[in-house]
Amino acid sequence: MSWYEEHGPDQDVVISTRVRFARNIKGYKFPHLLDREETSELINIIVEAVQRLDPKSFHLVELNSLNLTDKQSLAERHLISPQLINSQQNKCLLINREEYLSVLILDEDHMRIQAINAGFNPDQAFEQAKNLAVALESVLEIVYDQEFGYLAACPTNVGTGLRISALLHVPGLEYLNQLKYMIDSLRRSGFTVRGYYGEGSSEQGQMLQISNQITLGKSDLDLVNQFKTILSVFIKQEREARKHWFEHEKIKLQDRIYRSKAILSNAYLIGHEEAFNCLSDVRLGRALGFVGFPDYTDILSLIYLIGVGSIQKKEGQILNSEQRDIARAKLIKKHFADLINN
Amino acid sequence: MICDKCHKNEANISVKTMVNGIAENYYLCPECARKQGLFQSGFGFEKLPVSNFLGQALFNFPFASMSNQPTSIGTKSNKSVRCPGCGQDFADLRKTGLFGCPECYTTFHDLIRSMLDQIHGGHIHHVTQIASADVVIEEMKPLTEIEKLRSELQEKIKLEQYEEAALIRDKIKDLTAAETDETTNNSETEGEAE
Ligand SMILES: [Zn+2]
Ligand SMILES: [Zn+2]
């Protein structure tokens, strides 16, 4: 079972929580300066180390050997960054069976050790990523400096090398025009806010990714706790906003949510953006306890399935935009029929 | 009562404002209130419990702006240091915004220190927009010679005067070395006294 088929805390607002550590290995330049030979040498060292720790559960994905669709699909599930889709360099991803633990090899740093969990679960994600980072430190020579901590290619990752992020569903704050205000205060407090598909993406379907910017000068545990404090305020405010919305414009809210559900259950053609926004509405319906709505886990699986890359991967061929819209509508309709009948 | 904004819906929210000493009172329907980001009581936003300056410092972080302006400063300078680990000089680092290898942290130690100090507030004298009282106390302390040089170094980096920056960096290095010598000597004398 994949992590996104599991339930997690505060799932009405938080879709997933990710923690990753940047780590580099002694005796090698940072990835952008490595030659071909050093690259494959380093990949071998890391792959061997991970497999020595846990030979059964990790499998290796060589990004170079994947086609565009497969890479898009990985990015849509947040396993690699969207920038990596078009990268020509040799990079690898080690990923465990449930897809919650992964090691991205030779991106900006030698290793990005990542754990992703359903709902708002910083403690568990932190523990999982940290355990793997610590274990890897016992079999690899990791670069560590007394003064600066874990050294990284980019100065913004130096210190703990920790980046913690959460993907939030915030239709209430959006609707009440509070999102700009919230985003501004998060940014001023040293947090990065992005859209669902990462850097530069618009805030589609009221989904936001929030992550820490500071990695140095605080312990990794402090960073996690600070993140928890900030996010719990945000979660509470989104719930308040939904309550306000429901109390004051109930009919309009119901109308919007049931219309979106009707579109998803009946459309013959549906573009990605419309599908994404309708799924966001349906997710809100689920959170408000409306009867006959699919579960969070099913909605997230669908969000993963309807991406441009994932839909083509599922169909097993390159599709033009209209073909994709047809395939997408069919897929969603089928899922909805199954989910609602169960 | 009819909404003062759309003149269509029934108003049920009363809004009182004070602008430039002039009090105003008007009435809005729920929809117009929402569009303006106004709510009825019981829906107040808390302030986020973190100070601003860490984020501010990062945005003013000189390295970030350097990597955005790929110019040739530093390349003509024969003073420009190359990292023995990766062969990069500071101009190379500026181009990519990335260090070349872990040894860069030693090679460009003082430059990096001043950059990182800004991120985590080590040298607060140069971080603007701090309003807290204990910071003022910090600022009133006289600066040591090294601290003075460090702040000068940051100024030079900001102004992109890298040759002067390199000279100051060397001075800091010498002073730090002298200081360490002193402390070692002192501890040796103490050791003898015991
Ligand atoms: Zn009105
Ligand atoms: Zn170097």
C-alpha cells in the first residue's frame, strides 16, 4: 500500500507532509561539477550503501532511462522536482515500496533523503527521514563541518540540511480573501509558499506548499517544532474560514460542491485544471461531512492519476490534449461510480 | 437595511472604520463583506508567532543577488582565490549560486561566514528592520577590530568591490590567527603557573 492510500492527522486541511535532508559525501565535488566517471562512481557508492542497509525495500529508478511521461508522473507525485523532468544529467532515485521514503541521487546535492506522509505528520516524516540519514551516515563518509554543520552545494541548505514542507488544502481562506494575507505573513516569517506543482506554479485549486527557508542556526528538531506551531495556526484558521463560509453561505457552498461532483461524475471531456479544481471542491465536501463523497485517500489518488504525465502513463501512449481530456473524464467517471457505489 | 456597497442585498454586517481620524460607519451584505476580507465577530486572525527578520535577512542575502547578476567581476583580479578542491573562484560561485565542493567552505571561509551570519542573525548590526529592545542593547556595544572589519567586508561585498573585500578578508584572517596565538600562549603560561 502506498503512503497516499493511508490516513493521516488533520487530513481535512493537510494533504501531505514531507521532510528531506541534504547530505554530501566526502572526497567529491558537488554534482554540477562532477564528470561522467565520478558521477557513475558516486551513484554506485550511494546505491550500494542504501541497499546494504535495506536490500529488499528500495528499488532504483534511473531518471535518464525514463521517458518524459514517466518523469512527469514522478514529479506529479512529488517524488522529483519539476525542474528535473528536462534535466539531461544522470540522476537516480532510490525509492521504497510504499513510496514514502526515497533518496534522490545527484540532484543539487549528492543525496536528498526524503520522507513523505499523509496528512499533517511532521514528527513521523522527520523520524523516518532522519533515521535513514543517520543510518546512511554510519556507512558513508558524510561531509560535516564543526562550524557550519552539514555542508551543501547551496548556502541556503547548509546547517541541518533540513527542509520540511506541507501541502495544504485551503479553499476556505481562498474564498474569504485571506490567502494573500496569510501567504504574506508566512513569507515574512521565513517560510516559502508555492503552488501545488512547485516553483512558479499558480495556486491551483487552493492547494499550497509551505516550507521552511532557514536551515542553519537552529537544531533540526527546533525547525520541525517551529513549523508545527506555524502550521497549526494556519490549519485552525482554514477550519474557521470553512465554518464561517458554511454558516453564512450554505446554499451557495453546497451548490458549488455538488456541481463539481456532478461534473466529475458525468463529464465526457475534462481538462486538467477543471478536474483539479472540481476535485478540490469535492475534497471540501468530504471535509464538511457531506454524504456520498469519496474519501481523502481516493481523492488524492485521483489527483495523482489525472496529471498530464500520469494519464499518458496509465494509457500507455502519448496523447494529444483532446485525447487526454477524454481519457481523464473516463477515468474519473469510472472511479466516481466505483467509489460512490461502495 | 440595504448593503452600502452593492445596493442590492440585505446588509447584516456593520463596519466601523477610523481613517485619518475620521470615523465612518457603513453596512454590508455577507457577500460584499467577504469580498473585502471582512467578517463578523468571532473570526479574528492570530498573528503568526515568529519574528520577521530571519526571512528578511535571507532575502537580503548577498549571495542570492550575486548569482542573479553574472558579470565578470573577479575574473581579472589576480587576487581572486581558487578553491584547491574544485578550481572554482568566487566569480564561478556567483554564476551558479552553488559551491563547487565541500572545501569551498574553507577556501571562502570568511566570505561565507558573513553571508551565513546574515541568514541566522549572527551579525545583527547589518540586518535592518529589527524592532526589538534587546537588539538595541547589542548595537550599543563597541565593536571589536574584527567585528569592524567584518562589517566593512559585508559592505564591500554588497557594493561588489571584491578586490577590497579580499584585502579585508586577509586582514581578518591575520587578526584571527594572531588572536588564536595569543590564547594559546596565555593558556600555556597558565599551565606553567600551575
Ligand atoms: Zn452587498
Ligand atoms: Zn571548492
